[in-house]
Amino acid sequence: MGILLGLLLLGHLTVDTYGRPILEVPESVTGPWKGDVNLPCTYDPLQGYTQVLVKWLVQRGSDPVTIFLRDSSGDHIQQAKYQGRLHVSHKVPGDVSLQLSTLEMDDRSHYTCEVTWQTPDGNQVVRDKITELRVQKLSVSKPTVTTGSGYGFTVPQGMRISLQCQARGSPPISYIWYKQQTNNQEPIKVATLSTLLFKPAVIADSGSYFCTAKGQVGSEQHSDIVKFVVKDSSKLLKTKTEAPTTMTYPLKATSTVKQSWDWTTDMDGYLGETSAGPGKSLPVFAIILIISLCCMVVFTMAYIMLCRKTSQQEHVYEAAREANDSGETMRVAIFASGCSSDEPTSQNLGNNYSDEPCIGQEYQIIAQINGNYARLLDTVPLDYEFLATEGKSVC
């Protein structure tokens, strides 16, 4: 009977231990004064157990005081002292760690992490663990010097750049920048901030620099010496432009056209000294493209000029034909109206005109028309002279 009761008790303890969530909290955590600290509190989520309440308490005297509460309505900070400097994790399930920032010496105490779950049967299970927070003033570590520029510690003149001095330890930490002098002279103080700013950097700023860091605990720490170099931007540009001319690689491209042409193109000797500029050359396909475009332009201009000349010749021939037709028509009209024998004799007697003046006028008009026609024929090309002469003989 006693053995049976022992087995039942052992089974109950096993279910209570392994069948419910278990909090994991370290015994103590040490944080830097004026720094930040994290108090871990985690558990493995179990199926059927739902987190309903999270509390963080701090020991004040003999009684713990709630400083943080998380329920269904959200997060609540219960003490004004922790406003703005207390945060509890919530992104990862099972992580309810406490983060404290800007630690003060009176933050040293025992902190309790308390979590409440709802079980599948509707009951609630509460678990809590206590950890001790220790706050101490840490001495300053050796500072390091960095720069926010991709150039490193060699920059061109006129660039805005800064050197950063960083050290770990309990704040406040004071920084001083020094520049070394030649001939073993004492370094000169150039800045009393963690950042040494050059706006802009000039050649005179070149030299060796280091910084020091001092906290309220421990001795002053010195960084390594860094060599800061400011180069003349014009010299850098000149070096870049002259670099291609010092290295010449003759490249000859011989065309595969007929051997009788003997066409050889010296890319470095010819194109490198013309439009491409010294030290540069055009690719072969660019040369072929330029030659093709020039040929197309020449052929197009020749075709346009030929079309215009043909159109002009046709226009002159048509004008000659119209002038010929109009001249013959005018001539016939003059014969019909000026010297008709059907007019009354009284009209000729009344105006004192005779037949002879009429005939003379007729010849003058005909001569003028024929003169104009001859001048038009002079402008007609030789190809159309035969056609014009044949038309005149027919008329």
C-alpha cells in the first residue's frame, strides 16, 4: 500500500514538473552604471497553455513592488521612476525579458519575473523566479578610431569627413583629440569631443592623430595612432588623365577586303590622336558604321539632285510647248480679226487706215512672238530641240 502511494506521488510531481511551463532566469546579472542591462526571463511554450499575465516586481524593503504589468489590455509601467527606460520583450513567444536603460546605483535589487498561464481545463498556473541585479561602475576600455568615409584615412582635398573615437565603459566618458608634432614635440590638443570633424579637409590637416578616453572609474585610455592623409584633388585628376598615355598598346586591324586595296587601319596612331583623343581609339564596328552612314548620305543627295534636274527639264519642255501653241493661236487670231476682207469699206475710210499698215503690224507681232519663242527654245536642252522644230514645221 505504501509503495502504491509513493508511485502516485511521484507521478503527480512528474506531471507538475514536466507537464507545465518552466521559467528560466539567471541568479544574478551585472550592468554598467549609466548603461543598459537585460534581465532574461524565458520559457518553452506548451500546447494548451495560454499566457494571460506577465509581471515584473522589484524588492523594496521587505515587500515586492510591481513595476510592470502585461495583460489583455496591453503593457503598463507601474512606477514613474521607470517611465521611458523600461521595456519587456514580446516579439518572441516565451520571451518576457526585462530591459533597463541608463542604470542608476539605486537600481540594484532583486527582481521577480512572474508569468500566469491558462490551462486546457480552464484553470490558471502561476510561476515566478527571482534574479539579482548588480550595478557597478566600469572602467573605460581602449578607444578605437574609425571614419565614416569609404576612402578610409586617405581622402581628397575639399571633402567633408570626420574621425570617430569610441570607448566602452560607464558614462559619462570624456574624449580628447591630439595631433602629433614633428621633432619629438608635445602633441597639440585639437578637439574635446568624440568626433573630430574636418569641413572641409585641406592638405594642412594631414598628420598623425590619436584620442584619449576617460571615465569616472579607472585611468585614461589612449587609442592607436592613425595617419590621416589629405591629397590634392587636382594632382589626383592629373594622375588619372595621364595614366592612359603612359601605357600604349598599339592595335592594328587589317580589313579582309581584296588584297589590291592594301587597307590597314592603325587604331592607336590615327584614331588615338584625332576625335577619340590621345590614348583612346574607336572600335572597328564604329568605323564601319560611320563609313556606311556617309555613303548613304552621298547616294541620297545624288538621287535628290537627279530628280530635281529631270523635273526641271520636263517643266521647261512643257513651257515651250505652251508658248508655241499660244503663239500660233495669236497669229491666226490676228489674221482673222486685223486683216479681214469682210469689214465695211466705210470704216477703213473713216479712220484713214489702209491695208498696208495692217500688214506691217501683223508682221511686227509675228516677229515678236517668234523672237520670244526662239529665246524659249534656247533654254530647252538639246534632247528636246528636235521635238520643238518638228512641232513648228507642223504648225
